[in-house]
Amino acid sequence: LLLPAVQAAREAARRMQCANNLKQYGIAIHTYHDVWNKIPTSTCAHSWNDDWQGARPSFHVVILPQMEQQPLYDKIIWNRNATAVVSVNRGSAAPGWGCFSGVNGANGVVHAEEVQVPYAMCPSDATNAQADWLIAQTSYAGSGGSQLTPSITGSCNIFYDNVINNANPSLSIFYHEVLPGGNAGHGNTLEQSQISGMFNRLGMRGNLNFGAVRDGTSNTIFLGEILGECTDHQGGGWWRFNTAANGFTSTSCPINIFTTCAGSGQEAANKGYPYNGITSMPDCTSRQQWNLSMGFRSRHPQGCQFVFGDGSVHFISQSVNYATYQRLGGRRDGQPLGDY
């Protein structure tokens, strides 16, 4: 009889630690903004041609000093030629831009992507902290907001026409009649106008600061929880740009969709849905069905934790009204929020 109570108490403690991690991120983003008058960029891209080089770090790396990791930050070599192709994968022959100059790694290099920072994992997340080629993992991702995340299979683009405009399905998320921006698939753009939320995959031209959050920082999601095993990108850790450590995790996918999670096979109906009339999922279990996989999710019962732009941490139920969730993701939709 005591076991359920013990398990509940342990989960409550894990959830509190997870919330504290997110609170630390919120404070760090504000501290960074105080110094640079912008939020930390998703990447350090210099041009479109440079966008796909895996050596570029995520915003997690940019805010290391604000996360009390200055010694780690100081060991990173940043003097990379913008057009050079330098790999930071384990086994590189020489330290490159974004690598440590150290002695304990392969070929005399300790790579930053192998270092597990203490706040990066939620205790409720059972993902191996270094599951993917010794790459250190994270349970937290920046929010791209109500952003397009097309699946590799067209029939698995579930949350397009079913976003907000039920009365006129032809006005889909592609055009964002209600929510501005968000039309660049997976956040693959450098333009702020094409991003619904606060982060994107490739970084943005210009400084995106708190002044751009026209809905108010207390009404806008900045970061939330993820599970690394649920998509081919989210297992890439806290370091690299081409992972969900950056901001192309989207609110377009409802909270706690586990269809693409390893060994799960759970459908929407099993998680307390439907959403907008969707009662079950088609066979979309591949981790490359990004419309389903690039969402926020956690192992907390019935919901997920987020840090908003004002630094406050909120637990949002997986049964939250879908339109409300999209408006929490967007930074400038100008629409009133419902309860959440």
C-alpha cells in the first residue's frame, strides 16, 4: 500500500528538480539578454552555406557562462573559418571550431559534445545521458513555437490543417492566418519573420530580443522538455546545432505524443486525445515523421514542464486546448489566451 505513495513522492522530487533546471535556464537567458540585448542565438551560422556544418554549437553552448560553466566555455576553440568544414564527431584528428583542446579524448581531443553538464537532464528522463556515440544528452529544447515540421511521409502530416482554423481547413498552418510566422519547415531559415517562437534551427539575422515578444514574456514559451529517443534529431545532445537542443521543436505537435518513441507505438487516443477530431494515428512510428516527433514531451504523468520568457516555470497538461498551446508557442500572434 505504501509503494504508490513512495513512487509518487519520488516523482514529485524529480519533477521539482526538473523545474529547477528549467528555472536556471530562464535566469541564464535573462542574464545573457542583459549583456547582449538579445536572446542566445540557436547557432553561430555566418551564411546559408555554413548552416549545415555540424561543428556549430547550439544555444546551450552560448549560455554556458550564464549557467555557471565559464571554465568549460573557456576551453572551447572558437577560431573557425566560416567556410571550413571541421567535424566535431568523436574521432576527429585535430581540434576544430567548437572542440576542446584537451588530452583525454580520442586522438588527444576532448569534445564538448561528450561533456555532460549537471543541469541538462531531467531526473524523470530515463534516456542514457551519453547514449548516442558518447554524445551528452539533454532533456530540454528551445521552442520554435507554432512552426511547420513536415514529416518524411505526407500522410503523417497530422497537425497541419488541424491547427486552429477548423472552420476553414484550407487556411492551414502553412499560411498561419492566426499565428504569424512559422512557415519555414523545421525552422530552416535565417529570417525572424518566418519563425513563430523564440528559437529556430539555423539562427536568425539580427537580434531577437524581448522587445520582439509582442505577446509578452509571461505568455510565451521559451524552453520545454523533450525525450531524446523520440526523433532522429533529439538524440543528438545539448551541443550540436542539428538537434532538438536547438529551437526547431514545435508546439504544432501536441504535448506527450509518444507515437514515434522507441518501443512505444502509442496512438493519440491512448494519451487522452482526440485533438480537433483526431482520435487515432496512422502508422507513423518512424522517428523521421517529424510532424509527430518534433514535439515537447516528458515522463511526468499527464503533461510537460516549460519555462516562459519571464523565467517562470509552468506544468502544462497534455489535454491543454490546442489553440491555446499554439498561442503560448507564438511570440506575436496577438490572440487572447485561454486557461492552461
